Amino acid sequence: MTTSEHLPGSSDLSAHLDRAGAEAELFELLRIPSVSADPSHVPDMARAADFLRAKLETLGFTVRVDATSHTGKGGQTVAGHPVVFAEKQVDASKPTVMIYGHYDVQPEAPLEEWVSPPFEPTVRNGRVYARGSTDDKGQAYAHVRGVELLLSQGALPVNVKFLLEGEEEVGSPSLAAYLRANVEALKADVIVISDGSRFAPDVPTVTYGLRGLSYVEIHVQGANRDLHSGSYGGAAPNPINALAEIIAKLKDDQGRVTIPGFYDGVEEITPAEREMWAKLPQDDAAFAASIDVPALPGEAGYSVLERLWARPTLDVNGIWGGYQGEGSKTVIAAKAGAKVSMRLVPGQDPERITQLITDYVPTIAPAGVKVEVKSLHGGQPIKVDADSPFVQAAGRALKRVYNRDAAFARTGGSIPIVADFRSILGAPVLLVDFGLNEDAPHSPNESFALEDYHNGILTGAYLLQELGQVGESEQ
Amino acid sequence: MTTSEHLPGSSDLSAHLDRAGAEAELFELLRIPSVSADPSHVPDMARAADFLRAKLETLGFTVRVDATSHTGKGGQTVAGHPVVFAEKQVDASKPTVMIYGHYDVQPEAPLEEWVSPPFEPTVRNGRVYARGSTDDKGQAYAHVRGVELLLSQGALPVNVKFLLEGEEEVGSPSLAAYLRANVEALKADVIVISDGSRFAPDVPTVTYGLRGLSYVEIHVQGANRDLHSGSYGGAAPNPINALAEIIAKLKDDQGRVTIPGFYDGVEEITPAEREMWAKLPQDDAAFAASIDVPALPGEAGYSVLERLWARPTLDVNGIWGGYQGEGSKTVIAAKAGAKVSMRLVPGQDPERITQLITDYVPTIAPAGVKVEVKSLHGGQPIKVDADSPFVQAAGRALKRVYNRDAAFARTGGSIPIVADFRSILGAPVLLVDFGLNEDAPHSPNESFALEDYHNGILTGAYLLQELGQVGESEQ
């Protein structure tokens, strides 16, 4: 650890870390199967929210567990998962920092691929394996423990708010309304989010750009019932073949998306960004080897990092139809479907892109089938000013933990709510991630290195110290 | 009824039909719940076999009830249901006709949908309702009564064998071994099967061709684990997109299969067949309406019937990969798979076709994924020469019953045992069906029109007369 002699109370906090306590508490949270996508887990969502409420109250926060809701497709009001909102005001002259995180997790399927049960945190080789360990319980809870660490050494250097939601993994459908209804309470000078991966194990990273998202489902209907492939094969439309044809037509042989208008307005990568990223320790061969693939296919004319961070994509996330069991069943299915998502970049609007694909798919469907495109969710792409004092403060905090310069990067993922924070709350967002891609978020055997968790706690604490030094004039 | 004055003893047999007796006896057989799939019905299987043995013995047949067995998945020997084999030799210079049928029936579930109990034959509107009434007890027993009818008027015009099995509804697992073990006893000049539906209510049909089958599974592997589509989208290979691309490439925009060599050797539809099928009362619009589709897509240049009966096809029967649950999961799956089957026509060999697709798929896979093609099963296509004296004899027999020209059709499905008869016994097969689709075989309220049953008895009798006229030289 470096010392930062210009900061009051900047002694090395790592000596005061309660590692065992921090781990035990996180594991307790990880044991709650708070899968937001699955209605059967509604009670677990409430349990997770209550766990956070209780903890933050012990730290002297004023905590609310707020019910949420959003408008469903049919115009009806749909109950959402609760938001945990906590605040601790220390000095009106100090900046207010709001930490956003989410306590919901991805579904655990496929369960059979987990080495240890997804909701029984298990430590192997210095990593805790559990659904939500890195995304986002582990990273969000590091901030809670960072605040606790600072409090154990004195007062907080800034006013702190926590906004912990339970719907991030289902697209945060209720959050925008919640923000709008609570603009005053949620007022902050800067919002900090740790919900992703740093560039590399030894490259602490501040992220200033995120891709957006348009996520749709394509439904293809053939006959009104499953048919015998002997009696009907050669005349009945096959919705699975049709779906495959539609999907294949959505990209050309250069890896470009074929939807008319898809690239309109896309912000080009600047020469400065190209140069900065080219200097990062990116090893494409090692990247390919890390996921055991012989090639990294993608849009022609762009480096791998450029494609991941600043170019839009289209991926099928799921597909189904017909007989999926053992052996052979000679059936022509009545219907088939796929989930298709597009990562978007600055200059693209999710609603417009969703409309474009909705209009386009029927035009490329083969004869005999009916198709329907259903919008599931979207998120705005985002880019923040890399020169802002908050970004620079985050860089300094990271240097104190990792003893090396932070990288300034973008990321390929989407955090739709970042755009809402920008547009509704008017606050800039800092992304300071403690995780790594190898944590396998969204996959079986998701994990989080305990060292990263503890460094996250330290980073959270130092970041609040550094942000406490940012004068009003600098903001 | 027409008269066939060139035939000795060709008086109108319908005058000698014992309708009440034929019905009473069939109903007795229908009362035995010989469900082959359900082990609790093993005693009923034995009762049904014994019923047939006793009846055929009264007709002067030498009857064997043979135990059967087959090899289970684990390599163990599994006991099968008995085969009833009967023969009546009349004149070594005459052809030998073997009639194949099955005395086992589908399970009756869902029982609550039956209007009258499935094993209590009940007549309503000229139809007998009972499980097995059309499939296949009614159709098979029509042949038994046809023989009895001929015997009541004199001697049999041919040598007759009956092969009545008890495992058709569970895939005839023991039959191939039984055929191999009894090749000599089962020797026949022609095999007659009545176990399906004729073309239309007023179209008596001789079916002389069946399609074959090659059924494979395609497995596509991308990364070694599921990936987050934000972090990896744009660089990681996507096995679902790759699978869609592979499937789309398996057919061209004319509906033709693109696998090199796929059409090599395919027997073209003859001008005579084209003309014959064009005359059938096939209504494409009604066919499309019956399955509620706006078009009947398929290979360019062929009519619907031609495509269904005499052209090979490729259909995906099932597909899977990634997230199939509710809502959106932003995942790039590690793997995807599909079941793909090809209906084959004379001139195509299932093993060769399976090899062709196995070799071809890897060549059309996009970069970054690994593919594997696994053979599930195959079946030989079958065609009897439409001009053969047997087919012509069947046509004449039908004309004597229905007083109209029979249709000579093929069918799009596959009957694996027909290929076994061909390859193991070396005998051509005639499909002369007395049933109709509306009999609802395999469904609740299965029925058989009594008129169709009696016409089946007459057809069986006339068919043996006509086959008796086929000289050795003609065969």
C-alpha cells in the first residue's frame, strides 16, 4: 500500500481490515437465493433486502426498504422487488456520495454444472464460489464494509447514501420510476458503482463508458400443432429451420449486423482512445485461450478491445423448439423461439434499435411461418468525461490500494440505470470494479477472489476519503 | 361390386359376408386390453395371442406362439411379447402371401376423454369405438376373416402365412431378431400390411413406397463456459448463432438440401407417377388450412404430394441452447445443439447420407466453434415397382370392392419393419390400408367404421384371389 500523506486520517487502513468478519457476513448474504427473474424467490428477495437494512442500521444509517412497482405490458401496475435506500449525513459542506449496487442475482441454471451448490458459498483456492459472489453482492457489500472500516477509524469523510436494488438482473424495470419519485432523497454529487470487471488482475481500472442494450424475443409459429415429420416433411413450414434462417440473416459475413439503419449515428472510436487502448496489456491469444476457443470472431476492421467496448453487437442468448430429450422424435414443431440481444454504443438509442429489429425480422422470415418480435428490455449506452475530478479521485484511490496507475477504460457490458442516473438524477457515475471476467458472472461456478473482495473494501474506503477532498468548485 | 369374370370363383363374395359374426369376433378381441407398453398387461398380451392362435387353428392353420426377446440398453436380454405365426400351405406352385399385423395397442390414456370405455367396444353411427379398433386389431382381423370367407367358399388360392406381433406400438424391438431367426419359416413372395390410412374416404389406396430416414444430432461448442454477453459480445464465438448459420446453410433458397452428394442417385419421379398423383383429389389449400399455415414451403419444382412422397427433405426436429426461461438473461452460451432428420427416398442410403452430413457440417461452421455430428438412427427408403404384378393385383382387388380405380400412392413416413422385411426376408411389401386418419389411432375415442372393416375383409379375400393369379414368371 502507498501512503497518501496529503490526506488526513490516511493511515494504512488494511491493517484494520476484519477479513474473517467481512467474509462471514458476505457468505450469509450469498446464502439467500435472491433470483429476481423467478417469482418463486419473492420471499428471498425480501430476506436479502432485510439483511442489508439490518446491517446498514447497525452502521448508523437511516434505512428505508421501499416497495417498488412498474407498469406492465398491459398497462397494469406490477409489483417490483424492494429498494434498500440508506443515508448517513455527516457534514452538509461535504460532497454526497451515493453507492449503487444490487442484491438480486442471475438464475443459477444450469444447476448440474455447478461444482458446489450455487447458494452455499464455498471457498476453493482463495475464491468464494456462489451465485452473486461477484455480481453484485460481493462488490456491493465491499462498499458496506468499506464504510464500516472508515467508521471503525473515525467519522465518514463524506455524506454517504446506499441505493441497493433488487431488479438489476431483470433490467431494473422499477428503478427509473423510483428515481423519479425520490429525486430529492437521492440527490448526490457522484454515484459510485462496482458491478463489473477491472481490465486485468494487475490493472486497477476506472471505467468511463458502457454499452447499451436492446433485448428481444423472436417467436416463430408454424402449424397449429406439432406434426409428424414423415407425413408432413417437405410441405409443412418448419419454424426451427425458419428461425435459424432469420438468425443467420441478421449478420453478414463480415460480422456486421444487417438490420437497416442499425449503424446510423454510431460514435466512432477517437484516435486518442485507439491509442490508449492499444497500450493496454491485451493479449488476444491469451483471451481466446482463457475461454478455450480457436478464434475470436467479430466485426471486421476493429481490434478485439474496440469491438468489445465501442462497437455494437448482436448475440442470440437462448433458443428453443421441438424435441430436446433423449433419442430421436420425428416431429415438426409448431413453434420455436429465441432470445436475441444487441449491445449498443453511444449514438444508438435502444428504443429505436428495438423498433428496427421488430420491423426487419418479418421481412426476412421465409414463407409459411408467422413471426413476432417482443421487446424484453433496453438500456442506454453511456460515456462520461474521463477528465472529471471524480474520475481522477477514483484513480488516486486505486493507486493507494494497488500501488500502480489505474487504467481508464470502457466496458462491453450494460448498466441501464447508469443512463437513468444521468438523466433523472443529473449525477455523474464512477465505475470502479473489483471483479474480473474470470469470476464468471452469469455462468455456473460464479466466484469472487477473497483478495479482490478485501481490496474492494479498501478501495471503497479510500475512494470516500479521496472524494472528500474534491472541492465544490472542482465538481 | 364389379365382377372379375377372368377369375375362377370370383363370384361376389360380399353376399357371403357374415357381418354379425365378423363383428362379434372382432369385439371379443377388442375387449382384451393388450397394451404392450404397460407391463401390468403382460397376461392380456398372452390372452390376445391365444385368441388369435385358437381362431387360426379353427381355420386349419398351423400356429406357433413364439416367445421373443431383444437386447436392452445395458446389453442384457429383455423378454418381449409373443409373436403369433401361422401358416397354411395349399399348393407349392402357388405364391405364398404373408400378412403382417399387430395385436398390441396403444395405452388408452387419457381415459377421461373416452366417451365409452376403451376396452368395451361400442357402436355409434356405424363405427366401433375401442382402443385398437383401427390400429391394428380391426385391420389385421379383417385379413383373418377374409381368409375365413374364402375358405367358406372353397380352398385358398395361395399359400398364406400370418405374422402377428405384439410390440409394434413400442417400436418392434424384438422383431428384427425374430425375422433373422426364422428366415426359412417366414419365406414369402409378398408381404401384405394393413396398418394405416388410405388416401381419402373415397379413394382406395395401394401404397408402394415409403421414405427412409437419417437422423442426427448436431452439437456446437463455443467457449468452455457460458459467458456474459456484455463482457464478451463482439469477440467470443456464439454457438447458437453458429448453429443457426449451419442450419440455414443446409438448404438453399429453392428449398434444396445443400449437402454435397445428397441428391446423387435419387430416383426421379416418373412421368407416370406425376400424372397419376396429379389426378388424386389433393387440395393444397385445404391441406394448408388443416394445419393453419399460409403457405406450404418446400423444394421448388415439385407438387406438394411429390415433395411429401418422393423427394428427400431436411427438417430440424429440435433445437436448444442458452437461456430458455422467462425474461432476459444476457448470456453467450457455451454450447447449443439440434436434432436434424432427413427423410430419404429410393436411391439414397441412410448410412451414406449420415456420413455426408457428418462430413459437411464442419465445413460450413463459422470460425471459433467446434462441431460434432452424432448419428441417432436411420431407416432405408422402400419402393415396390408400381408396375409389379403384386401392386397391380392389389389395385384389382380394391376395384372389385370399391368399384372404382385404386390410387397408387407412396407415403412420406417410414415404417422400420418394412425395411427389415426387405433386407432380412427379401420380400416386397404391399401396403393396403383400410383405415382413415379420422379413425384417430393413438388418440382417445379411436374407432373403425364397420363398413371399412367389412370392405377390409372383402379386400383381403379378393387380394388373395388376385395374388393367386400372379404367375411365378410375373413376380
